[in-house]
Amino acid sequence: MSPARRSTGTDTLRSDADLDAAQSASRVQIPAKRTIFTGGAIVLLIAAVKLLLHLYAARYYGYFPDEMYFIACSNHLAWGYVDLPPLIAVVLKITRALFGDSLQSIRFFAALAGAANILLAGRIARELGGGRFAQGLAALSVLAASANLSMNHYMSMNAFEPLFWMGCALLVIRIIKTGNQKLWLWVGLIAGVGLNNKYSMVFFCIGIIAGLLLTRERRAFLQPWIWLAALLAFLLTLPNLIWNAQHNFPFLELMANIRRNGANMAFTPARFLAIQAVFVLPVNLPVWLSGLWWYLFGKDGKTYRVLGYAYLVVLAIMFLPNGKPYYLLPVYPMLMAAGAVALENWFSRPRLQWAKPAFAVTLLFFGISGVPFALPVLSPETYLRYSTAMHFAPPPIERIRLGPMPHFFADQFGWEEMTQVVARAYNSLPPEERKNTAILTNNYAEAGAIDLLGGKYGLPHAISGNQNYYLWGPRGYTGESVIAMGIPREKLESYFSSVEDAGTVYHPYSEPSEHFTVYHCRGLKQPMAAFWPTLKNWD
């Protein structure tokens, strides 16, 4: 072989070696370069934004009525309450022990749950085969949903409910993908804990069961794991069932009362769906509808048709009387995740690449525009101007008279002022009379406010016939001296021999129902044991 030939061969070998080295270097560098922009990183960033947004908004306005009531429940831990299961009281007991009773403190775990819901949506999109865009879009869709922002603003069962629903949905996807039937035990665990958070967890369980029966995944019932999961969920719920049985199922009585008095608004199916679109943000409509279509008819999505049927079944249940539009909110992250996968596939066509950033920016713009309607990031005066300029207000879902602020915001005003009025009336009494004076309220919100805010004014805990306060009883008071609030004078005069005005409660932004006269009542006309049952008010 000639020298020239050998030289060429060597150069060729070196060239090949250099090319291999360059390709190896490229393979090493590309993942390192992409780690900053992976789907998981984008989802984590969006979850952090949601958390920070809630931590910022948590400082403004005031306590929500349910929060004050749940705090009262945390002072009376039990396996159940008239209107709720026990978990939220336990969570608040822990929260208060760790952080105290400030607005930011008691709302921290609710905000954290909202961030976790974003992470779940992104993970579901990934499990369904979604890439970076799909994962990010799923997370952004959940973030932009106005009602989700509202639900994670304050401490309640609603803040945690999506985690239980979507935790089960994610596990169902994993079971279908892997065939690992043992994962049903985790579904049973999550469902059982979820039922101790809110009874509506049973709706999603019914939806999943229906979805299984309507698809080939019904084969799960031929193995023991799903039955063991059901047993586990039942055992976790059993203490609450026993408590309800011991108290003659007060929750069922409560639901019957609500249905009878028509407190909840009745919605036609069309109106119900329209409110869904508003709650989840109208621009999100293509996302979750695409998700539903993907589950039911998509080439890849039909594998997970169980979840599409589950949504339809839960939706049908919500059309029944007493179904409130926000009851369906926990189910949407799984639809948004599937819709994000469907849109990612659609937008990946060469001529539609531009649609990815365009749709994301549009969603972000309308999401930001909707934040002031969901969170108290504006002063009341600025909010009212903004609402007028936008020609929009959140749709009402209960038959209540509203003032200038929508129900969700109005409920956070007036409690401190109310407590001050009651404190002036209470502290004006002679010491001997004061120590025997009860504070009687019309509802659990007023009672919870007195219990939470009244301590610094020297007020005792309140008594009430509403919800679980009725079961806590009159706290040993005889009725010889009572400061009553929110109860009509004519009703009080039928109970007491003397009823005198003791102050007026008013706040320009609170609900009109919380504008009333405080009365000082003396001389209960009958023994407290006979009087107390007449106060029972479960509605």
C-alpha cells in the first residue's frame, strides 16, 4: 500500500473517530441542555407560581365563614360532624399547632394542595404520553381555572378534594398501562381518606366503577385486589359511618332540609354546563372538551376510556337536585391533561407549530385577567371598578341576596366589626351578670367568628342551634342573660321576657344577611333543656 494510501486511511479513521466523539459529546450535551426546559420543570415552575399567588392573596380581606367553623370543629375533634367528615378538623388542628391562627397560617396547606394539583395534572399528561408542551399546557390550564384559584384560597375540604380524585385517576391510568392490579390497594387507601375529607368522593368512585363496567377493564373485578381496595376504603370510612349512625345520620337530615327549603339554585343541564365553562375559564373549553373526546374516541385515548365514562357519570349525578356547579371541579384536571395531549398532537403538524405558543399565551392572558375575580388581589374599591369595566361578575349558585361584592368575597368581610359590636354589649354588663351571659348566634359563621376573634375582647365561646354547634349544646348556660345576634326580635320575644337593642352590625362589603341588630335578652321563659331543641337549625 502506498504512503499516500496509508495516510488517507489514517485520516479516514481519525475522521470517523472525531465524528463518533462529536456525536457522543452531542448526546451528552443535549440532555444537559434540555433539563432546564423539560416538561417536569415547566410543571414545577407553574406549581410554584400558583403557590406564591395564594401565599400573596392569603393576607387580604378576612376569614371565610367555613374556615372559622372548621377551626371551631378542630377544638372538638370527633369522628364526624353534622355537615362534614372529620379530616378537615384534624388538618386544622395540626396546622394551628404548627403555624397558629393567622390567615396566612391556616391557608398554607390549602395553597400547597393547589400546587400539588398542578403537579398531578402534569404527571397525568405525562402518563398519557404527553410531551413537554402537553405537560406544560395541562399545568397552565389548571392554574388558569378561576374556580380552582378560589377553592385553594381558603382552608376547606374543597382545597384537598382534587388531590384525592386525581390521585385515583392517576393510579387507574397506571393500572391500565402496567396491568399491575395490586395498585388498586392504593386507590382504596386514597378513596378512603378522601371520603373522610368530603362525602362527594363517592361520586368519583361511582364514576370509576361505571367506567370499568363499561369497558374491558371490567376484568379487574375478576381479581381480588379491587375488592380488597373497596374493603380498605370501607374500613377507613367506618368510624365516620358509626358516628353518623350514633347521631341518627345528621348529614342526611341536613341534605333533606336543604332540598326542602330550596337554598340551592336549580340549574337546567345547559345552564349547569355554561357555569362549568365560566368556572374553569371559557378559553379552557377547547382543552377539557378535547380531553373528553380523546378519552372516548381518540385512537390512543380509548385505552383510558374508563376516565371518559367516569366524567359523564359524575356529570349526570350532578344534574340531580342539590348538585352545585362547583361539585364537579375536582374532575377537570384529568380532562385538561388528556386535552393537552390531544392538542399537542394536533399542533405538532408542520403548519400548526405556531399554534402552540399562541394558545399558551392566550390562555395565560385570560387566566391573568380572571385572577381578580377568584382571589382578593385588589382592594374592594378597585375590584368593583375592575368588575364594572370587564362587565362580569361570578355567577350566583345559592339563593341569597348580595350586596356590592360577590358572595365569595362578601363572606370575608364584617366579622371583626361584628365581634366588636358584640364585645361592647357584653363588656357593658355588670361583672356578675356578664359571667352568666351567653352569646347566642343564628348560624355557624357568626358563632365561629365569636369563638375565633372574640378572645381578645374577653368574649366567651358562642352557642348556636346551627350545624354542629347544636350538638355542642348550651355550654352550661341557663338563659338568664343572653346576647343574641342574627335572630329576629319577634322570635326572641317569644322566648325571653325582656329583649333590648344592644348595637347594630353593618359592613358595606359584607352580605346583607349579616346586617342585623344585636339584642340583650333576659329571663328565658322556659328551662334551657326545653328551649334548646327549638333552636335546631340544620340547613
